[in-house]
Amino acid sequence: MFFFNRSAPAQAGASYQNLTTDDYLARYFNGQQAHTLVDVRTSEEYCSGHIPGAVNIPLNALPARLKEVPADKPVIVVCATGSRSRSGASAFARAGYAEVYNLQGGTTRWMMQRRPIEA
């Protein structure tokens, strides 16, 4: 069973859910369910280590690059701790993406749990 917390972004009707690292691992990691993992950290942060399969679109570039992310599967947004990814998840939700998640605790929590990292 998966538990999600609703968040309420600025635009009415647009929302995303929070996803724990445990739920991400169980439901999505290693291709269990098709999705796009978007890492909104800077390129430097991303290159220092990221969750395998993540694509890097820095938060400040996200508005111009939203269309690069398919809208037909879940979008999971991650950053270092879960703060910037909330803004990124909100941007996807406002743009009309139907299934959007913020990865709580971000890459930092993922690494603290000794989960795989790519450099």
C-alpha cells in the first residue's frame, strides 16, 4: 500500500503528491512502473551523484523545458532535499501533467539510505 500526501500548489485544480523514497523504490525504481524522474538540481549537483535514470533539468530552466518530459506517464521530481522539487512538481502540475510526485527527502535521503547513485 502506498501513502501520498496531497500538496496544494498556487493554481487552483493543479496538484501533486509527495512520494517517499521507500515508495519510489518499491513502485518505480528498476522499471517496475514507467515514469520520468526529473532531477531539478544544478548540473554541478547532478554530476556529483544522482539517482539512476534521472534526467537533469535544473529548476531555473524547467519552464522552458517542460515539453521535454512526456506527459503520458508519471513524473517524479527530485532535488537534494525535497524543497526545490516541490516547486518543480508544482510547475508540472500547473502545466497540466496528470500524475506528478515530489520525492520527499530527495537525493540526500536516498544516499543516506545507501541506495544506488550514478555519477
